[in-house]
Amino acid sequence: MSRALNSSVRAGLAVVSIALAVAACGKKEEAQQTQAPGAAAAEEKVLHVYNWSDYIAEDTIKNFEDKTGIKVTYDVFDSNDMLETRLLAGNSGFDVVVPSASFLERQIKAGVFQKLDKSQIPNLSNMDPDIQQRVALHDPNNDHAVTYLWGTTGIGYNVDKVKKILGDKPLDSWNQIFDPKEIAKFKDCGVSVLDAPDEILKVVLQWMGRDPNSQKDEDLTAAAEKLQLIRPYIRKIHSSQYIDDLANGELCVSIGWSGDILQARDRAEEAGQGVKVAYSIPKEGTIVWFDMLAIPADAKHPKNAHAFINYLMDPQVAANNTNFVNYANANAASFSLVSDEVKTDPGVYPTPEVKAKLFPSLAYNEQATATMARLWQKFTTGQ
Amino acid sequence: MSARAEAPRRHRHSAGVQLILDFLQGLPPYRWTQARLVRWGLTGRTLVTAVPYFWLLLFFLVPFIIVLKIAFAEARIGIPPYSPLLSWVDGSLAQIQLNFATFQNMVEDSLYWKAYLNSIKVAAISTVLCLLIGYPMAYAIARAQSTWRHILLMMVILPFWTSFLLRVYAWIGILKNNGLINNFLMWTGLIDQPIVMIQTDFAIYVGIVYSYLPFMILPLYSNLEKMDLTLLEAAADLGAKPFKTFLTITLPLSMPGIVAGSMLVFIPAVGEFVIPELLGPSDSLMIGKVLWQVFFTKRDWPAACAVAIALLLLLVIPIVLLQRAQAAEARGAHR
Amino acid sequence: MATNPRPQQQLAVWNDPQAVPYVHIDRVTKKFGDFVAVNNVSLKIYKKELFCLLGGSGCGKTTLLRMLAGFEEPTSGKIFIDGVDMTNIPPYERPVNMMFQSYALFPHMTVEQNVAFGLKQDGVAKDEIRTRVDDMLKLVRLSQFAKRKPHQLSGGQRQRVALARSLVKRPKLLLLDEPLGALDKKLREHTQFELVNLQEQLGVTFVVVTHDQEEAMTLSTRIGVMNAGEIIQVGTPKDIYEYPNSKFVAEFIGNVNMFDGRLIEDEPDHVRIDSPELGGTIYVDHGVSSAPDAVVSAAIRPEKIIISVDRPAQADNVAQGIVKEIAYMGDMSVYLVQLASGKVVRVTQPNTYRHAEDSITWDQTVYLSWHASSPVVLSE
């Protein structure tokens, strides 16, 4: 309840921030030039973090505060679009933000982030070189960001209700979502889709057997046409509320993010209402995405930001977060500290054969972004 | 003696302050500025009356011009996420580029038209519902005994003391499939399958009517409360039955209240975002949601500004109506 | 109680025991909580009368009127109009119209629409409504204002609209609550006569509530004087003025000099009252039925006292005093004369010829005399 409420509150605030951002836009270009990283010798002991909702262990912030004496203001979002809007408005006031790699890529180009001072992040040595290499695709030389957690986009479902509908047939294919005849079976028990247009279009293209990262108009339009066909069967398009809705049985099938769905599973267990939730990575393959810790160019507390990133890269801290949120981290040194239960969960750490079918999400150019947005608007409004 | 003669002019300030004022007023810049201001017709009084104009200028006109400016820019990925209108050619020549494509897109894309029309439809139906529910309530409060009247008014205003979002969110708990209403009905055995209420248009209307009802009741109440009751007696005396009296006297005389209340409901309901987002179906097509998507998903600030300007123009008409109704109300009060 | 016999009056309907009253108020009481607004009032009003309920504010006159209109229900007692019991009959079904003190014109309707309102409620045909409204507006001389709204009219015009609106339905009984109260003095006098003319012309029974005794005297066939929820006296203006039945009525209507005293001679054809205030006795040429030695008051109207410089040759009642104040009013002069006892007597004399007032001046010793028929003997 509280998380969805949180996002709604933010929704309200963001409307206000339109006006404020507009009024402030004149000043920020100068502001960002004058702020060099680590310029302030003695920083105020405060830090503003903007992270995804339900994306950190309960005690991480408190432990960091206790250890460093830095007071953390922690705010959350549930879509890359929201984050990007606030970053591009400038003067976001955040010191650490967590965009996905594909968004980070073009945000770097727009000059949103400052280069990391790697000397301030000794824990970088703990990073998994394989993943560092993968994200270098978006952030050459890993200059601007450190991988926080990574995961996949798949299908979460209510085990009992789906079993009632499908019998012994497993729910393990995009076809069961994107084929109107198939998805129709779930209509009455409730289907939700992430409000993340780029990811949904990409998995549809993957299902269609086309290049998932295609930026061609024809491909995007073709994917959108497929989506229109299943629109009547979708109850909700949302990127955070589905966790609770899956957990309490309001929804029965959701396209969601791996860790979120696994959290829904845990919450359902805790609630003890007899709801069982499971996560499935479709056999056609899906997106693997990386959420990146980065510091905005106009951050007022870059030194504290570096300290925070370094803290998150501590093997024990990283393991705790992974254990809590069910998302894999990119910290090689922490793997041994991750609990067996999580380590062996193929939803968190996919098996090698599943891993082979995962593909990265690449950044859209401006043209593709505009096309995507228009198509998505038509999809969400059912027009 | 001369000191005494000057005393009345000085009495407002302590000796020290007066000394400083005297000094400042003796300086050429002060005298020069004052002379200038007076020559421009700026006296203390005009400056005081200028305050509200300045306020309007600062908090309405300036933001509006900025929004207008962005609407004519082009979207891009960068900070700020739109192109500047003014660019320098050869470092000396200023060039203004106006991009009308945004407006053209808006006119051509039927999505916007549908969203505007649907928003107006939703707002209009909500307004009528608010009126149908709010009028009897306002009437009952206005005719209640004065001790009761304050309690009843308090009950109307009380929900404002909690967060708007929280109240809308509470409706999710009431309307959802395993929410209050469905659980109760299933417990009584009246239904065995939950009635789907959440994420329907019905829930949007419930949310809007619930949230904006006080805005309908309060102006209606203040109108009905002021009404001269002997007019109703006169109508009865002339042979009009109670319902006829209501139709021919009470209703027309409360028209200013009806218009004011309706506008107060209609105007915010047209641009409503939170209620359709939380309670409505995911495909609810309201301009507030479209604006949100244009801004946050498309990240197209010019388009978002254009949508906002069109919305503003759309609302100017009812606002003008509202002001005329209020002016009529004020004239009525003077009689 | 002292009763003063009066000359035989013309035969009026209210003196005819066979006559059937049009409005019959039968022992009506109205309470608001503990407050008794109207206390056991009985009253008979006859067709074509112009009956005034006269009293100060809060005397219950308006409440009584509102009960006639049906806006209030009596706590006990009954009201009959044209023989029909009005209990439980709502205002809109009563054969009665009312003209409100505030006029209660509908501000959103034109003059024409206001006047037509009542006819529309009765389902009168459109053409007939038009002619009747036109006729009525002509009658009150407002034809050229037909399309105006009430707030575009003067006070007097509004009053006439209100009158037209209440008369257009040709009610048998018209109730008027302070009909002239909101008008200035000049207009009020003019309108008074208009009202009376209209009433006679249309033959409608009027019940008028007023606090203005002059208005009541001018308008009415009969007056009911009210005080504290009760009717004190009912009678023609002349009755009320010349033969008040109580000190309250005598003092409420016009000016009066009240001499307190003791009955010393009580004969069938005359009485004599010893009044220390007067410094002598008052001779009254009619008998009163009262206990001997009773404490009574003799009420004498100022205009019935003759003021003279010389002692009148023969008069039943003479007193001597000193002129303390003279007010020249044009048509008459008012003298305040102080008697030896200190009591100040008010005397008015018409200025029947020019400089009539000049013969009497301040601090002059004068003689006051009055006819033996003039005093009214009151016991309370």
C-alpha cells in the first residue's frame, strides 16, 4: 500500500515541479558549469538519493548514516521516464540517481552526469569484470556510473489461479501474453503490463522474431499493432503497484521486473493469505538490464555521493541488498555472501542456458523515442 | 519653537531613524529617484495598488509566457530538453525560431481531441452529479437550525483537513475487488462474484464527485442561506405548491450559486489527473493523463506546454462565466 | 371597569348580531416555545371591511396576520375564513393573498411576471392572464414599467407592484403587513387614500397590520388595538379615539391628558371626580357604572380643552395654569400649561384666524375649560 501511495504522491509533486522546473530553467546552465566534482572541500553532511522504489535493504541507509554521519534524504521513482524528466529539467537536487543503462547512455550525451572520481571508490575493485564490460557498451570506460543491481523483465503470476486456467501447461512463453487468444484466458483474473514502453516494445519485437533493439519506425509500429490487439485484456499499466496487487491476489499475471515479482512472492508468503506468486523468464528470451549509480553534474554533495556509491559496493552491503530485494548485484566479491536461497534462485541468477537468450536494452535515438512515446500513448489510452 | 512646529511630521520615527532618513533624503540619488518616480506618476498610493498587479504579473503572466515560449520550441534530449527560441547568428544578430509543428501535431492527432472531449464529458457528468447531490445537501444545511448548520458545514469541510491523495486512495480500499463493499456484499450473500468497480469509469465519477462535492455545496449554501425566505412565502401565498415554488423561485434565484459551484467543480475536473490515474481504467482518456504522458513518457516539453495552453484556452470560457456569475451575485447582495 | 355610554351609531354590519363574519378568529393562541405571541384572541371581521390591527412591535399583530395567511399554525383555537376551518389548509390553498412588509417581489422577474405569477399558478389561460395583468398594472399606474425588474423601481412603485400582485387574483381577503411602512411621509399619505379607494372599488376585505395609529385611523372601518398578544379594544376609529376603553388605548391613540382622581359623586346622569392633580373636581355629564370612591382617571383630549386669557363665564370645568411652552404648528398651536399641582396639561387650539396665537404668551396665566361631555372616565 505505502509504496504505491508513495509513487502517487510523487506523481502529484511532479505536476507541481513542471511549473517550478519551467521557472528555473534559465539559471541551470550556468550552475552546472561552475560545479566541478569534489570542488567543495568541506561538504555539508547531507546526501540526496533518488532510487527505484523497493530497491534497497531496509537498514542500508541507516547503517550508512551511522557509519559516516551523513544524513540521507531518500526519495523513490518507478520509471526511467520520470527520472529522466527530472534530470533533464536540471537542478534536480539529487546527488545519486539510479537510471537503467540504456537511459544512462543518452543522459551522458546530454551532459547530465559528472565523471566519477574513481579514487574515491576503492570498492570498484570488487566489481564483476564481465558486467563492467557489458555496461561499458552504454558508458564507455565505465567513466560515469557503477552497476548497482541488475535483473530481467519477465512474467510474474499467481500460481494457483494460472494453474486453474492452464492446467499443467507452464506459463513460460511471451506467446501466452502477446497472442490475443492466449491472453484472453487471463482477462478476468487480471493482467498488468509495465509502464516502460521501451522494454515492452523490445520484448514484443523479440517475440516477433525481429531485432529487439530495432529503432526502425516499421518495426516499432508493427510491435505496437500487436500490442493494440491485446489491449482489451490488460487491466493495469503500472510499474510498481503490481507488486502488491500480485501479492494480494488482485492481479494474476504481470509483466514485471524479476526482483519486484520475487518481492511479491515474499510478501504473499508473509501475508499468509494462501497467495503463491512465481516468476518466469519466457523461453523466447528477454531483456537483461542494469541499473546504474551515477552522480548528476550539478550535484551539491559529490563527495558524499562517492562515499555512498563506495559503501554500496562493499561486498557485505551489496549482498544484503541482493538478499533483500531479490535482484542480482554486479559485485563479484559479494557472491559468496549472498544467501544460498537467493543464489540458487534462477529468477535472480539465471541459468547459463537462459542467460544465453538474454539481450541488453540499447538506448533509443530521439526519433525512436518520439515514435515510441506516440505509440505508447495510443496503447495506454486504447485508441 | 521651530522644533515644535516640525514635530507632527516626525512623530512616527524615533530620533535615530529620523536622523538616518534625513540624511538619506538629503542625498542627491534619493532626490533624483523620487523626482523621477513622481514624474512617472509613481506615488506611494500607486505603488500600493501596483502590488496585486505585480503579483499577477509574477505568478501568472510570467509562467504563462515561459510555457508559451516552450510550446514554440523543439524537443531534444538535453538540459533543458527543448531548443532555445533565440539564437545568435554571427554573434551579433538575434534570430528567433518559432516551431509551430507541435501545435500542428496536436490539431492533427485525434488523440488530443478525443482526450479533450472525453475530459469535458467526464467533467460535465461529474458536475451534474455533484449538483444533483450537492444541491439538496446545501439546501438542507441552509434551512437547518443554526446550531445544526455549523456542525453540518463542519462535516462538509472536515475532509479537507486530510490529504486529498489519502482520501482518493481510501476509495481504492472501498471499491476494489476484495475491498470493503465487495467483501460486505459477499458476506451478506447478495453476490458470489465481486462486482468490478475499481478501474472503471464509475470509480472515476465516484472519486471526482466525492472530492469536489464540497466545492459545489459551499457556494450553493452561501447563496441559499442568504435567500429571502419571504419570497417563498409570497410564492406560496400566490398559490404555488412547494415544488413549484422551488422551481420558479428558489432554483432561479440560486442560479449564481449553481454556476459558481459548477465551475468550481468543472474546471479542476477537466484537468484531473490523480483520480483517473488511481481509480480509473488504464485506458481512461483524460487530458490530465495525456499531459502527464507527454511530459514524462514522451519527455516532449513543447508538446506538453502546447497541451497545457490548449487546456487553458478551453477553461477560459467557463472561468469568464464564473466571474460573471460572481459579479451577478455581488450585485444581488447589494440590493 | 368604567363604561362610557356613547351616542347611537349608524347601523354597521358589526353591530348586526345576525351578520355572518367573513373571517372568524376563534380563541386563537400562538406560542413560540414559552413565549405567548397571541393570547386567546377572538375576532370577527366582515366582508368589505378594512380592518386594522394596531399595536406596537411585538404585540402579536403580525403573528395573527401570518396565521390568517397560513404561514403559522395556531397553537390552539381555530380560524374560519368564509365559514371554512383553515386548520391544516396550506397557504397556497387559502382564498387569501398577502402583501408583505418587504413587498417580497421576485427579483428575477419583471413587474409583469411578478403580477402574473399568481394567475399562472391557478392555470388561468394565457390571454386572460395578459388582460388581467394589463388591467391591474393600469389600475396601479405602472403600465409603462411592465418590463422592468423590481430593483429598477422606486419604493412607491414597488409597493404598487406588490399590491397589484396580491390583488390580481381577486382575493376575497387581502392581508397587508405594514403596507406603507417603507414609504416616506408624503408618499404614505397619498398612498393611504389610494389604498382606500382601491379597496372600495374592488370590494375586497382588507386586514391591515400597522403600528402607525394615524395610518390606522385614516384607513380603517374598524381598528383592533393589540398589546402583549391580546386584543385590547375593537372599534371604529371614532370609537377608539373618543371612547377608549382603557388608559392603554387612550394613550396609544393620539395625545391625552390623564387626570387621576377619586369618584365623589356617582349619579346616573353625571359623576364628579376629585382630582388633586387638577386642584379641583371634574364634572362629567354622563354616568359611569363603577363602585363609589373608586380610583379612576379622567382622560381629556388636548383639542377638547379651550384655553382663554379670561376666566370663561360659565363652564363646568375650569382650571388655572401658567403657559410654559408654545409650539406653533401652522394649522394649530400646542400649549403646555402648568397647573398649581405641577401637572402639565397639553392643549391644542386651531389657529382659526391669523395671529390667533398671539394673544397668549409664555408665563401668562390662562384658564383651561372643557365641556362636561369631553372627559372619558377610565378605571384602569
